[in-house]
Amino acid sequence: MGPMTDAAKILTTAEVMGLAPVIPVLTIESLADAIPLAKALTAGGLRAIEVTLRTPCALDAIRAIAAEVPDAVVGAGTVLNAAHYEQALGAGARFIVSPGLTDGVLAAAAGSPVPLLAGTATASDVMRGLEAGLTHFKFFPAETSGGAAAIKALGGPFGEVRFCPTGGISLKTAPHYLALPNVLCVGGGWVAPADLVKAGDWGMITDLALEAARLVR
């Protein structure tokens, strides 16, 4: 799919997860960084970008990226409740990421065409998501919840489920996850380290993105 062909299309969770092996997880401290950071990441082939709602400028950053970086598919992370969900949609988020599963988030997702990548860490979480009609999940926090071995084990009872593990993953450990048949991509912040963002070293961030985009799934 070309970079512009889905500019206005509503993607499924699976399609978002299939855009690249890595979804950058960004905590944007300064609104001025949003557009150049998104451009640097998409130039490196990482089109799905998660902006976490952890800073005062997060919603404005999503709004700016959605308006000014057409190659990016920008999503909102750290969505904890229905209010966050609505705020993220209003800012132009094209997918929603939550660290866990709650009735409020599931209800908001049920009423919206924008896909939800809901967080799971246990078999019970996955079962709850399946009951709500979800089949693609975030696995969080990945490294402290059993890592690749845990996701491999979940593949037994949940053969059709696919995961995006996030939390503590690095370029070195990402291949262990991506080698699993039930992992479509990983989430990680290593492609946009805070020191490079602060320095405005967008060229180095593009290099890190290129390296991540070449990871084999």
C-alpha cells in the first residue's frame, strides 16, 4: 500500500499492525518536535506512530501530525478511559492504544470505527477481549510479563490471536518477539530516544527508523 493511498481510509487494527515491524511509542514533551519527529520516523519507513497521552501537548501533537504529515498513521496511546478515547478521536487519532482492558474503553471502542489495540498481559485479559470481539492485542508490559516465552505460550489456546508486544523492548530483543507467528509487530521507544529528540537530530532518528523497519517478521 502506497504512503498516500490510505490517507483517509479507516484501517483495521491488523492493517495498522502490518504497516511496519515497529510502532514507535512516543512521549512528546514539546509540540514543536511533533511534526519533524513524525516526518523523521515515516522517512525511515515507520508509518504507524503512537503518541502517548502522557504530556500536556499530546493531543495537540496528534492533531499536528494528523494535519501535516500525511504519510503518518498517527494513533493515541495511554488511553485509560472513554473520555481519553473521545479526546483522541477529536484530535485525529487513527488508532487507539490502551495499556489494559476496561469496560469504559471497550464501550468507547464498540461505538467507534477507529480501531483499538487493547493491552493484555494474561490469558484472562485475552479471553475478555475475545468476548468483546477483539482478536489483535497489545501485550504489555512485555519484558516484565514473561517476554517472548509468554506470548509463545499464549499461542496454544489462542491460535488466531495476534500481538504487538510493548514495554522494555529494544533493537536487540525485538527479533525474539518478531520471530513468533502470533506477533505482527512490536512497540518501542528506542527509535526516538529523548536525547536525540531534544537535540533535534532528525537524521539520526530516521537512521534508527530505517534500522527498525528492516527487522524481519
